[in-house]
Amino acid sequence: MIVCVCNNISDREIRQAAELGISSIAELRKELGVGTMCGTCVSYAREVLHEHIDSKTTVTEVRRLPQAA
């Protein structure tokens, strides 16, 4: 779905940018041009970005469970 109509930026492109390390609207603005025209898209772009970042699970510890006899 198109998030930024002015610059034709999709939610998929925002998620791909997050995968490449983009983590803020300022970075999205600089790298993709999100919100540089009318600015209407900024709140939804922020939502897409943060939802994608928050959906990533990082494993920090693995515990072995005791084997049943």
C-alpha cells in the first residue's frame, strides 16, 4: 500500500528500509523522501516503521529443558 503519495513510497519500502537499519522518521525522510512534500504521511509512516521494528524478535538466551525420562 502506498504510504507517501507525493513520493510514491510504499509500506513495503519502509519495511525494507527498516531491515537495512533505518530506525527513525528522520532517516526515512533522508533516505526515501518520506514526508518531504505535504507531510500527511508521516504519522502512518512512523506507525509502519515502528510496528515492523517491534515485530522483530531477538533471541537473547536459550535454555535446554530437562529431558523426560
